[in-house]
Amino acid sequence: MTGNSFGERFVVTSFGESHGPKVGIVVDGCPAGLELVVSDIQRELQRRKASDELFSTERKETDQVEISSGVFNDHTTGAPIHLSVANSDMRSEAYEERKFTPRPGQVDLVARLKYGGNEDYRGGGRFSARVTVGFVAAGAIAKKLISTIGIQVYAHTVEIAGIRAKKIPPGEEARASRGNALSCADSEVAKKMVEAIADAKKRGDTLGGVVEAVATGIPVGLGEPVFDSLDGDFSKALFSIPSVKAVEVGAGFQSARMTGSEYNDRLAIRDQTIQSLTNNAGGITGGLSNGQPIVCRIALRPPSSIAMPQTTVNLQTMKEEPLLIKGRFDACVVPRTIPIAEAMMAIVLADHSLRAGLIQPVLKKR
């Protein structure tokens, strides 16, 4: 496989499969001198773990991270940072049973055709959301790195099953969204979302939704047009998250229904500085950060593994046959996507901050 690395200066290389010994990430290009301890990464991994039985898979992993290189005396050395997490709670038998009966909506058939049957099909293998453990681990480092120049990132749930949270002031979103298991800033709507998930799970079905990721404290000028524009790199990073089927920045698809007079972010003088009165551009103009908060939204499809009768094709007999999937699955991946979306946004911002020279290759001489 190729395509497992992302970034120009802050480079992350993902490895591992769902039922393999370990999953993880190698981070290359992190400056020397960044204070980093295991708990910095473990805290973020804890947020990604399956924690609520209503939403999440019954697969329970400890996700204890191991740092094998690149950190000495609680500081980064400038060498590649190798981060890994062991897989321990695997049940591969069910996947052996359906080796020749690909699951609808999953990558099973396409991966088999591409790799000639040599792919690890257990639990989705390389294509499983399990590999996002590495994304979050790398994101924890990226978050610490960009915080040194005042950038902060947070994400929250804005929609599940068509139930949409009301918009609250941006300054309150991060705090309010930490008040419930769905990471939704609208606590009343969050209750309705929970009810919808419970109903779908009772029927053996699954639900999708929308996550919004926001970055604040952004300097002007991040991005390298035309092919490494900031919004282009955000799109690529966010589309690497399993189940993501759409990405929008700022007004996004709504901008197609606006006039120019409605869309344009008007400029004004406030506190003796030039400021935009709105943020329809989502903090990015012409592929460059414009100093406004960056706002990206991702649409997540419902998980494909459902506990309802479906039809598939037996690859040995080449005949259609019924399929009932047994196993441990997420009813809705939206809540667990929150730290993953934050991680991917932070990785992009770390990479572009280094490329712009805003972060030096050595942060602290000792």
C-alpha cells in the first residue's frame, strides 16, 4: 500500500490493522524541545475510546500508548517519534466466517479485488477506524506544538440523524460541548439525538451525522496555493477519517444558495484593526488563512455494519445469498469522531505553521 503518509514538514505515517498486533503512527519533523509526556497523548486517546454502550462498539481496548523513539527526558529530540498501541480485544472468528461474503457498504469486496485477496480482512484490516488511534496520538503532539503560537482546536457535534443543534456563540461552544457524551453544545437537542440513536440501535440500524471542527488564534497567511491550499489540505486530512463523505468550509454548500452581497465578509475597522464582520469564508480566503477562526464541517455516513438482514454475493459460488452480520459495531460514530477531527485539523495546522516559519526547528535549547 502507498498513501500512508501525510504532510510536508510535520509528516505523519500511519501503520497497523484492526486485528494486527499494534496500530500506531510515526511523527517526523516535530521540532526538538517540545515538552511531551505519555499522559499528553493518553488523555486524547481516552476521548476516542468506546465509552458509551449506546453509541459505541463493545470492543474494549486499553489503548495504552508506547513511545519508542523521539522523546528523551520528557522533551522531543527532533528524531522521528514512534507511537504505538497494542490490539488486545479482537474476535476474528466472525470475519473468517464471512471471508467470501463481503459486507454491503464496507470495503471488503473492493479491497479484495485491489489486493488479490492478500489484504487483512479481519475487522476491516487497514481500512478500519481502529487505525485512527494513530491519528489521535499524532494530533496530541500537533496540538501541543501549535499551542506554542496560540492556536487552539476543538470539535463538537452539530447534527445526528437530521436532528440539528442550535448555534451558540463561538466562545461558548468548546465549553458547552464537553457537558455530554455526544459532545454537543446544545444539551436539549443532545437528548433527542440520544433517543434517535437508541431507537436505531433497537432496530439493529445505525445513524450518521455532522461534526464541526474549529481552530482559533490563527495567524494570517497559512497555506501554499495552489495545490497545497489550506482548505485543500484540510479536506484531504478530514477525508482520511473513515465514514467521512463530505467536507465543507465556512458557509460551505449554503454558499451556493447565497448571493455575492450575502456571502462577502465585509471589512471594517474595530479596535484600530481591520476585521471581517462575518465569517462565511470559514477563516480561509484564496487558500490562505485570513485570521478569522477556521470552521470545517464533516458529514459522516451511518456505519455499514448493521444487525439487519441484507443481501450479498458469495465469492466462491458467485450466487446471491442472505447476510446477517454478527459482531461488535458502533451504532453511531459521530461522538468518537470528535477527537479524530481535532487531531487531523491540528496536524494540518502544525505542518503549515512549520512551512511558514512560525515554529522554529528547536523550541528550547538545553
